[in-house]
Amino acid sequence: MNDTGSLQFQAYHTIKEQILSKSLDSEVLYSETRLAKELGISRTPLREALQYLSQEGYITIIPSRGFKIRRLDKETMKESIEVRCAIEGFCVHLAVACEDGKRLQKLLKDMEESLTRQKAALSARNFPDSFTEEDHQFHMLLVHFAENSEFDHLFQRLLYTIHLTTANALSIAGRAQSTYDEHSAFYQHLKKREGSQAYQVLIDHLMMPLNMNLI
């Protein structure tokens, strides 16, 4: 990666961490120029980092003025969960109906490896961050299986809301273990090509924050 790309990468992760840790105020209009000076980089890599954060739904860019942290209300998060159900639910049917055995086995192998990492993350020192990241990766495996660029784009756009709903859920004692168990059950049904059962486990899993009034 060239210097500009490296600076862009650093700026992206620094700002993202500040957003997730609530170090940045959603009421404030942030200046690109000022933030670039604070980070010690030029505006070009910063602007590229902000574009990625905007695409992932973390910020709203206001042309010629700066950017604001995206504010999410309950209705927005509810709609985001429903979009996930539509996308991931469809991906379940694609996987179950897949006639390319090698392609499906690759998905199952990747999911099995993710489950191993999830189990380890349950007792890791950096829990819940490590578990949250692996939770996201598990679902992205299913979405990427569809090989649909629009699905990928929409899922990227939902990352901020996905992170917030996951964080809320994992704040409940025992929820991380339940999440792992639900992922495992989903994997077993998918492995046996039990489409209806896999679909129902997935939808119940995704709808949990709504059903338990966590948002």
C-alpha cells in the first residue's frame, strides 16, 4: 500500500474508533481541514477515509462544510434489521439450492472456521470486540456467497447499525453464548440443506433485538 493509502487506512480506523467509542458528538459539524490537522495528514487521504465511512453509514458528508456523525433512531434500526432479513434470508435459499458442490463446501468450511474463532472469542481478553467482529464476518460469508454486488453494497451500508444492534445485544448476560449457539444451529441446518429450518433460525436470530425491545 502506498503512503496515501496507508494514511487513508489509518484515518479511517481512527475516526471509526472515535465514532464507536462515542468520542465524537453527533451534534457537531466536523471540519475536514481541522480534523486533517489534528490527525497530522493532508485532506486527500482524510477525504478518502470519510468517503468509506459515509458508504458504511457511519457519517453524513455535507458538501463544502464537513461531516456529521450519523444519528440513528429506532425506526432506522428496525428497518435495517428487516433489510438484513430480506438479504440474508434470500442467501439461505441460494445456498441450499446451489448445485455447485465445491462452492457450497467452501462456504461451509469458512463458516466452520468462523465458528471455531467465535468459540475462542467468547473467553478472549478482548471480548466483546473480537466476538463482535467474528459475528459480522460470519454473516458476511453468507451475503458474499450470493455474488451480488448490490447485496454487498447494502450490507456495507448497514455496518454501523449492525454494530450498534450487536453491541446492545451482547450487553445482555449470556447473549454472546446464545449467539454462538444460534450460529451453530444455523450452520448445521445449512450443512444438511434443511432450508426451512436454516431460514427460521436465521430470521429468529436477526429479529432478536426487535423481539426483546433492545432498540
